[in-house]
Amino acid sequence: MLANGAISSDEYKRFQEFLEQVAGIVLGRNKQYLVDSRLGYIMAEEGIATLGELLSRIQGLGDPKLRERVIDAMTTNETLWFRDSKPYRLLEQLILPKFAGRPLRIWSAACSSGQEPYSISFTVEEFRERNPAAAPSRVEIVATDLSGSMLASAKAAEYDAMSIARGLTTQQKQKFFDQRGQHWVVKPQYRRGVSFRKLNLQDSFSALGRFDVVFCRNVLIYFSAELKRDILNRMADVLHPEGYLILGSSESVNGYSERYHTERHPQGVLFRPSGDAGE
Ligand SMILES: C[S@@+](CC[C@H](N)C(=O)[O-])C[C@H]1O[C@@H](n2cnc3c(N)ncnc32)[C@H](O)[C@@H]1O
């Protein structure tokens, strides 16, 4: 609960503008309850009485640590191991066999606490075990997120009983993790190829290099149509011509970008660069 129990419509509007500007996140109308539940404890800790006062502390040259805490609190970090399973089947059955003996670069573009990039790594390494001759020569997985706290958890690769229970069989848990007390840590061989860096998807991707596969799942849903279009077009620029874009199960390029064509497979949907940047 916010200290004074209410958010004025002007404060809410200014907060919506702030969040869209710094994170691209569009906070819909009547989501005051979300602001209340996600920021109330931070404001109580900081002795801040109103959303307007919080805004004046975090805007412009204001307190960067507090700003980061607010952005972290306002991002939705929901994730799980092998989420939706289809992307991992697409990777294993359709994509990996195309990279036999060749290097492969994969980008997990909003990696949250690491379940997505590590699930990619588990899939690659299991493929390698089963088909050593058909495996890529080297796999690099670059995982990025806006949230500093999510990236810190992802890098630590250490999960509690609750998060480990979401999406893994007992056998997978034992194969991919070492148990340390109440926690489970991703084994070194599955962490080796995975690196993490902070990236706001609103910013340039050029420092990341080019990719064969981009996983951009369950993040575009928070953005405006204009930002979705911009991100999808810029992702087409960093994808190799024969590359693959994998979106969340409810997401599509259709209506946002002409830079891809859609491939429907029994295992799921892949978006491939169409090679036409001229729009
Ligand atoms: C719901 S999680 C999705 C995690 C994972 N891709 C999955 O599908 O399970 C959304 C992630 O997007 C990140 N995010 C939100 N806005 C972002 C932005 N502007 N740039 C980069 N990441 C952002 C959040 O921090 C959060 O970790």
C-alpha cells in the first residue's frame, strides 16, 4: 500500500510516461494496484509518501540506485525451465542439425533469472551427447536483460526448491544441477557457453554481433506496437540471413515487421529473415 493510500491520476500518468521511456513498458489504464503492490514496500522503506515524490527522486539526474530498484520492481520476471517446450523441440530437431560442425551463436534477449539460456544450453549439450558428429563445433549463448537483479540471479545460476520445481523432471534436475543445501546450482559444463550482459531492448544491438538464433520470448507483449516493430526490425539486422527468430507462444511478427517470413512446423513456429530491409 502506498503511504498515503492513493495515487492521483496526474501522478499515475507521469509514472506511465516514465516507465515507457526508461523500459519501453506500457502500463495500461487502471493498473494503479500494480504500482501499489510493486512499489509500496520500496516507498515505505525510503520514507516516500507519494508517487509524485518517488518520481522526483528517480527522474533525470535523480537517484540511479532507486531508479533501478523501481524499474526492477515494475518488470515482470515470470519464467520457467523449458517454458512452453516447443522452442526447445524446434532447436533440437530443426535448428541444431543444420549447424553440424559449424559454430552457432544464440541470443536469449530477455533472459530473466536465466531459465531460458540454461534450458537452451541443456538442449544443446544433450543433442551433442546423442549426436556428437552432428553437433555444432562451438555454441555461444548470449543472454541479456534490463533488470540488474535478474541478471545477478541468472549469473549466480543458483535456484531454490520452488524455482527448480518449475519445468524440470527429477531426472533433469539431477543431470543438470549440483545440489548445495537447499539450493540447486547449474553444473559448470552447462554454464560454460553462456554469458550475460545488461541490455535495454530499446537500445542498439550492434555491440552484440550477429546471431544464428534469437529467442525473444514473453517480453514484446509489454511494449507498444511501435517499439515491437522497431525491435523486430533491428533483430532482423543482427540475424544471419539463414537465422531463426523464436517468439513467445502468443507472439508473432505479423502486423509488426515485414522483415521475416513465417515457417510453421509440427514442433512450432519459426520466423526467418526475409532478406528485405527496404521498408
Ligand atoms: C516475462 S520475462 C520473460 C523471460 C523469458 N524470456 C521467458 O520467456 O521465460 C520478461 C523479461 O523481460 C525483461 N524486460 C522488460 N523490459 C525490458 C527491456 N526494455 N529491455 C530488456 N529486457 C526487458 C524483464 O526484466 C524480464 O526479465
